[in-house]
Amino acid sequence: MEFRLTEITRKTTWLAASLALASALAGCQAPASEDAGASSESQLVAANGLTMVNGLTMTNGLTMTNGLSGNGLSGNGLSGNGLMSQALVVNPLPTAVTSSTYLMNSAQGRDTLAYLIRCALPAGHSITRTDQNGASYTFAGSIGLTPEWENGTCGGDCQRWLSACLLAHVNTAGVHVPIWIVGQNNYLGWGQSPAYPNQEGTFFGNIFTTNEAGHTDAYYCEGPGFDKSVVDGRIGSNQVGAPYRDMFASGYCHINGCLASESMTKNVADGYKVCVMGDGAMTTWNQLLTVWRQNVALNSSGQVIAGTTADGRTVKFDFEGDANGWSSGNTQMTLSSAIDVGGQTGSHALKVTYNSGSSTLRLQSATTLSIAAGSKVTFYLYLASDSKLTSITPWVRKNGSSESKKAISVANLLKGSWNAVNISVPSGVTANQVGVDFSTGGAFSAFVDSVSF
């Protein structure tokens, strides 16, 4: 059965299975497909408060929801979860999954299996199996990255696609987070959605086996759309014994040379198709999934927490309706609250427009702030893809007029997309003003939003 991309783009799914594998779910409900009758897409949308994605016939991204609680993966790999059984990958799915396997005989195993099959098989396909007690469970397909596994084996490419899919959906926080996934898989494809404006990260590897160094190839690299702590916290890579690794010096996919897709949206690559990372024999990975998401915090019920970014920080300036008291000393640089590229935690951002020659221009808040020593100030910046900007310098002004700055080359940012940039207030002082300096070779437009500290 041919899986049509135009069908996949019109649906949202609730992929809330557990890669926790060895630990109980914490705050995530079991996947809807783990019962005798899989729920329809419309039922899942109604139950989980997600809206349908319509009018994306030219876009091949797929809206998912991650919700995998607890990493549950020891430093030695995935032994005990059932994924490393060779009988699983050398047989077709309908015969590989039996009532005697770990995957069928524990709640965590069935969660993993439900999620694995949703990644592997297309919508409309499913398998039904019984556990050791005779209870029947139906596991429904959805994404369909590896439909060949339904009637054949799951070879290296198949294992790597499924690994990327599983890794992309790990969520140790136990909160379901809607995400937009793209990749060069023929059954998924490329594209961006304005509803998911921030590139979070890219995931790849092979969690069905251990490598020559005795490690699990469970890799990721950061996107520029969030502070690094967002991906690390979501997948639990900062937890003791977690197998997930970002081995890039900068942490970022685009800085450390991952090969971007030829497919672009508004001159911005939709994702990455090759990354080089690892400590085993295989270090070049071609089966990658890039995740985009919204910069909002959600509570345990999946509701948006107003005025809070994805990493739980309270927004101090959201620029909804006006410039929130920010100004520029250059009369040739204009500021306005605008909806041109949307907002982060709202619908507006502060639009900065400059129409003259080479210069360095300052954007600044009022001087009435009180930011404690050691506080991290985060700015979200969107730089037009055709801008002549050369560097961005976030800064904080300490009481007494001295400043702390951090220059960032535009070459290390993703133009045409949102970027999170940070600066910290030095120890022993209180900051009373924050801002950004723009160095440019000519006219540019940029947007600033959701400044938090």
C-alpha cells in the first residue's frame, strides 16, 4: 500500500508511548493505540486538545506529540527492553512480536512496542497480539518510516530510521509536547510549519545494538531555536547514566557541519540529512529526523502556561501591542510590535528595521530593571535571511554604567529562523538594563521576542 504524503500532512497524532522501558511512566498517559481497538485520529485530537493541520499539501512535515517519560536506559545500552533481540529485526513484525516477548508482557514493553509500530508502519496498518495472559492489544501504524518491516526484515537503514524516530520523541519530563518532524525518508519528507517556528534539534543513531566501544549509538545535536538546556532536559541527557549524547564541540548541528537539506522554506533549510558523530565503527549517519516545536511551556494537562518559554522561564518582555519601553538611539532604526514572523509566547515580536549603511546600532530596554547577579538573560532573535547583519551582541548594563557583552557572529546563527542567545549578569552586581547591539553592513530587519531573566 502506497503511503501518500498529502494524507500524512493533514493529521496530527498523539505519540505518547514510552521509551522509558525500564521505569514507570511519570505523568504520561499510555498511548491510545495500546488497546483492542485503536482510536481514530479525530478522537485523539479531541482527547488531547491538538488542532488539525490543514492546507499543508505542499509540506511534508508531520505533527507529532512526544511524551516518553523517564530515560530508563542504562549506560550499557538497551538490554532488557526487547529492542536488542535479534529475533525482532530479522523477522517481519507480525511474526517477530510474540506473546512470550518482553515487549508484550509488561506495560513499558507494550508502550515501547506501540510507539515503535507507530513510527514503522503507515496509517491504516496495525498488528494485534496477545500477552502471556491472553489479553489482546492492537498497535496501530501512523508515520510509516519503514513499511518494509511489515512483511520483511528490519535491516540497518530500517533500524536507524526507527532509532531516530524513538529518540526524537523521548520526553523525560512526562509532559506531552507537540513537535514537527521532518527528514529525507521517502514516507515523511521535508517542509516547515509556521505553527512550529523553532528548530529544536536533530536525532540519529541505532539503539537496536551496541557499537564497538560498548555504547549505544543514541545521538542528537542542538538546533538554534532554544537554549541548550531544552533538548538536554527533554531527553534526559543530563541525567546520570543516560545514553543520549551530543558529541559536537559547539553542541549545534549547523555549526559543526551537519549537511543541511536542499529543501528550504523561505530560504531556510528544513533540516539535516547527514551528520558525523560517534565512537563506534559507524560515524556517518544518513537517517536523521529534525524536530521543530513551539516555544511554550505546557502543564501536565497539555495546556499552555501563559508567558512562559519552553524551558520554564518567565517572559519579562513579550512586545504584544507595543515596544514595551524599548528604544534605539539611532533615528534610522525603527521599532514596532509586529506579527510578520509571529511571536514566541504570543503573536507579536519587536520588529527592528534599519535602511541605511554600515553601522552598529543599539536596541535597549528602560533602565529601571533589577536583575540579580548570576541571572541568565535570554533573547529570541529572528534575522531575515537576506539581512546584511554580521554580528549580534547581547549585553547587560550594571548599576554604575559598566556593561557586560557577548558578541556572536551571524555565521553561528540560523538566518531566516529563530535563535536563542544568552548573556549572564556578572557576579557581585545587579543589572538595571538589557539590550542587543546589531552590527551590519547595510539595511536589515530583525525581530526580538520573549526576553526572559
